[in-house]
Amino acid sequence: MYDIAVLGELLIDFTPVGLSPNGNPIFERNPGGGPANMACAAAKLGAHTAFLGKVGDDPFGRALKETLEKNGVDAGRLLLSREHPTTLAFVHLDEKGDRSFSFYRRGGADTMLSPGEIDPAVLDECRYFFCSSVMMAEGPSRETSFFLLEEAKRRGRTVVFDPNLRPNLWASAEEMKEQVLRALPYAGILKVSEEEAFFLTGTKNVEAAADALLSRYAPALLCITLGAEGSFACTRKYRLRHPAFPVRAADTTAAGDSFTGGLLAAILETGKEVPELSEEELSRALRAANAVGALTASRKGSISALPAREEVAELLAQK
Ligand code: ADP
């Protein structure tokens, strides 16, 4: 039995690490992909996590599989393709540590996962099914995402959805919005960044965006992450906000993904479903998620930046 089955892209993030003696940028080969970051974050915090996806049967793909395993994620269902190469992304950081991406993804293995390649029975073996919109951007992976969302619903599994909007992976912003709006009704737990909440609702205020998302899609739990301002959570009973832990941001890549991993691990530890959580338990889970996000933002890289359980406990004990 798994706590979380994670569907998503697993790829190489080439992150800048300075200049060569010739003055050219040097990129480091880092494992990445939002859902993979989330899976590793949750697994490092003790959640039993399985990854569903596809990489190329090439040195990049094999290294990625090894990374999942080293972080405690079950990679037994990760497919290695002889036909399609591992997807690559180059990360660009601005002076504040905020990131942008260039993707090399057309025909990339993560877009080429067909519905017939994943046995939906895995959904009977998990408590949460996590997915994001990046797998919906192109190729058969879109159909697979909706197939598994439908199967998760049919089997009564809680869907955790993080839109993780990456407009430059889509043919158009309209198509991205259309597919994300199609996915939102499946979400039992919905995590969005502030910018995503504004994009999806057309409002410019967190409370109003939360009201719109809750009334339109009715997730049991909605979390809106606010970067260095912390995060916001709503259920049908409670509405909470926690400030961020003060850290010096080195690279915010994976902060949001690790936030979700931290949130799910903390909810799982209560042994309760979201509607049964007390305000205190929800508050503790949100604070723990902020701690995981802050530690991740304080270091360079994505999966390599994820904190261990002890580090999170130490930060949570500080105040
Ligand atoms: P995303 O990566 O999805 O854009 P955010 O940037 O909102 O997500 O970050 C997710 C969470 O990580 C935030 O809610 C916060 O708890 C933590 N975090 C992000 N940036 C910082 C920061 N500069 N300082 C402290 N915590 C941060």
C-alpha cells in the first residue's frame, strides 16, 4: 500500500553554476520535474510514495530512476523508453533566486506515456493520487492524465492537484487554461501558487481567489502558496494563514513542490482525512509545509535541495 502515487514528468534540470574560464555559463545536471520533486520531498519525510512516468532509456533517464530510488521513492513503475529521449530543461535564475525555464521536450519521453502503459489498479493501492498539468501539455500523456484522474475518482481516491503552470510548454495560454479547468473538479486537495490562483480566477486578491476556487471546484483543502509571504489554507471549516520561515533564498526551484510533499506527509501523520482534521492539525500541517518550502528555497537545486525529516523538525522547533 502506498501513501501517494505520483504521476508526472521526471526530467533533467540543467541549473547554472557560474562561468567557465572562457566566460561561458556552466550548467549542472540536476534531476527535476515538479511531481518528481514532490514525490522525493514526501518520501524523504516518511511517506510511502510510488512514481508513475516515463524517461528515456539513456544515461539521463537511468540516472533519474536512480535518484528516485535513492530518495526512497518506489520507481518500479517508471518506464524507460528506447524510442523517446529524456526531457531536458535549462533553468535560468535572476538575481533574487527566482527561476525561468527553457524546455527541450518535443517528443520527450515524459510526454509519450500512453494510457495502456499504466495499470490503473495502482490506484487501489494508494491513498492519494497526485498529478499536475505539465503532463497534460502535449502527447499521449494528456490522455493518460485524464484517464487516471477519472479512474482515481471512480475508485474513491483523493486527487492532489498542483497546476504547476508552465505557459511555455503549451501551444497557447488558452489551451493551458482549458485543460487545467478540466482537471480542477477532480481535486480533493488543490495547491496553487498565488499567481496561478489569480490566473485561474481572474481576481487579484488571495481571499477572493480562494472563494472562487472553493465555490467552483469544491476541493476539501485548498492551499495557496505566497512565496516569501508564506501560505494560506482553506477547508470547509477553517481558513488559515502562516508566515514563511525567514531564510535567505538561494534558489526557489522546487519550493512549491516540496511544500506539497511536506503538507501531504504532515496530513498523513495525523492518520486522518482532510475533513476530519482539527484546526490545530491543519495549522501544524501548513506550518510544516512552510518549513519544508523554506529549507528547499534556501539551497540551490531541486531534488538535491530537499530537506531531511530532522532538518524540518529542527526548524519547526525553533519558534
Ligand atoms: P512555487 O514554487 O510553486 O511558486 P512558492 O514560491 O510560493 O511556490 O513557495 C512555496 C512555499 O515555499 C511558500 O509557501 C513558502 O512557505 C516557502 N518559500 C518559498 N520562497 C520562500 C522564501 N524566500 N523564504 C521562505 N520561504 C519560502
